[in-house]
Amino acid sequence: MRTRPWTAAAFLLPALVLLGALVAYPIGYSVYRSFFDADGTGFIGLDNYTEIFTDSTYLTAVKNNLIWVVLAPTIATVLGLIFAVLTERVRWGTAFKLIVFMPMAISMLAAGIIFRLVYEQDPDRGVANAVWTGIHDTFTDSSAWPGAHPRPNGDLAPSGGGSFTTKATVGSADPAALPLVGVPPREAAGAGAAKQAQPAEDGGVSGTVWLDFVRGGASKPGVIDKGEKALAGITVEAVRNGEVVASATTGDDGVYTLPASADGAQLRLPASNFAAPYNGVDWLGPALVTPSIIGSYIWMWAGFAMVLIAAGLAGVPRELLEQARVDGASEWQVFRKITVPLLAPVLAVVTVTLMINVLKIFDLVYIIAPSASQEDANVLALQLYLSSFGTGNNQGLGSAIAVLLLLLVVPVMVFNIRRLRRESRR
């Protein structure tokens, strides 16, 4: 530069032109445009920036970006560290690393489509809910006849919480008929025929619970007609003064028998008989949409963290680790006091890289979050697009969001540059 400055300038000129055209000019113009209105003709000062920090939509985007910056890089780096350390000791470690790293070969668009299907609410389509529903149904019994309910203006009436209770008390002399409707005929096709209950012995209370409906509608309400199906497995409770004094379950013929303590009580069919089947977790609902999308990001980038950390781990002097073990240190102490400190520079590189990456996250949120909960999963990069080119069509506001993103990235970049300079001096 000192002896032949024009030669150096000639070599630097192409790079400087590209940097000016692709970096410097867009940044300068974005800052300039952020002080104007949607049309770009009226100067409005800091109004666009004020709107970002006052409007609830933009505040949600800022909050979600902070959640992303804290959680995603931390979890991905920790998982990468764990994978890198553990796979050193297994024979199939290389194959495991290959499998974990494979998602990096998938684009954000493809990963978003994959996880949109994984998080489907319907257990028959969504893998996450298929697994979750299978675990839930293993330990929890499903309801006997979901959706069933009594006929309007019958003796059974809603009694709160989804249960139904008879208006009158029952006695041992006459069987208590409890007709229900609302069960699709195809679901009751395999049920047995309903049977008329006989008076119970020893002063008990008996009755029948059945589907008071037959194809073609040729049935008399409240009467067990030919072809009507029994509703087996229905729990019937005898209630007196708000307390359950007896309970029974209907058999295959729909008949139930309660002890003598039920005489003079009301009969209740609890809500557990009619609860809708468990359909899993609403992964893409307002409460879980952001953690769910972060999970898909970690699935992609944990392999990246693992590969970089494994490369750093290969340079750790093995004699230090062996010496610590000889001195009596446990594996946890070796990991915490020797491995992690020696890997600190690599961990910093991975964390900083992922932090810069998540500040620009757009694809996954745009694709995975459904329209109903997209506002709850909103991030600054997505809001920049929506404000500039979507329904907002306000490039002044979009430019302000772009400048805010730049300001958020600058501290991370400064930290990274200082760290690199410190390492270069060693």
C-alpha cells in the first residue's frame, strides 16, 4: 500500500465496487427510506421506529426474536456439544454424526413443509400427535361413546360439565330407561341389541342405556324398538343431594343394575362417557407455535454445531484428559473442567454464528405457522416482508425494521471481531 498504492487500489477496486453496490448502498438507502412514509414522498422522522415499539404486532415480533436468540443457539450448541463428546466413544459415531448432520442438506423451505406435516393436529397425519396420542391412550381410557346425548325434552337433562342427570328420582319397581342419540349408525354397527331390563332384586335399581334410533327413523322415542343398539360401557351414577351413592356400568346388552342405595336417587351419566377422543397437542396453536418452530430449527442446525465442535474436540490434547483421569477426576469433572474450557473458542464461534442466523429467521416461521397463529409466531424478518411487500405495503416501515435488525446484529458482530482479534494475538 505504501510503495505502490495505485496497484493495490486497482486490485481492491472490484471488491469495493461490489461491497458498495451490494452492502453499503442498500444499508444507506434503507436508513434513508426508514424516515419516510409508505409512498416515500413525505418525511415522517422517527414515526416508523415509534410504531415498531408501540404496535402490539411489532412488539410480538421483537419478543419472539429475543426468544429465538436466547433459546435456539443455546440448545443447538448444547446438543452439538453432547453429540460430539458422546460419539467419540462409540464405534458407530461416524454414522451417527452423518445422520444428525443430514438435515443441513435440506433447505429451509423443505424443512418447513416437513415439520408442517409433523405438527398436524390430526393424529392420522401428524407424526408428533400420532406418537403423543399413542402414549396418552396407553395410560388413559378413551370415552365409551363420544358425542352421544339425550333427546331434547326428555327425562335426561344437562347438569353441567358435559354430564346428564334425570329430572325425576328412580325407584326399584320400574326399570329406568336412559335413551340416547347422537351416535352415528356406523359406529354402533358392531354393538349388541338393546334389551329391556327387568326389575332388580333386593330393592336395587335397573335400567337400559341404548341408542334410541334405527335406520329409516321407524322408531318410537323412549321405547326399545327392534334393531336398536345397546350402548355398552356407559357409567351410570346414582346421585342424592349432590353425592354419588352408587354406580354401575352397562353390559353388552345396555343393561345396568344399581344396589338398593340408589332407590329414590337421581341417575347421572357423567361427562367421561361422552368426551371427544384425545387428538393430541395443538403444536401450532398460539401457545406452542414458537417453541415448535424452534424445535424444527434445532433439528436442522444441531448437526452443524456438532460437526464444528467435533473438529475442535479433535484438537484437544489427549494427555490432559488422561492426566486428569489418572489424578482421580471423574468423567463429569473432566468434561466440565477441561473439555468445555478448552472448547470455549469453538463454542463461542458456534453460538455467535447461530445467533446471527436466527436473527434473520424467516422461512420456517412463514411456512410452518398457520395463518391463525402466524401473528403469535411472528419475527422481525417475517414482519419486514409482510410490511414491505405483503398486506402492509409500507416500505418505509419495512426499512425501519431492516435497520432495527442491523442494529441487533451489530453487537454480535463486534463481539465476534474482538474475539477473533484476541485469538490472533495469542
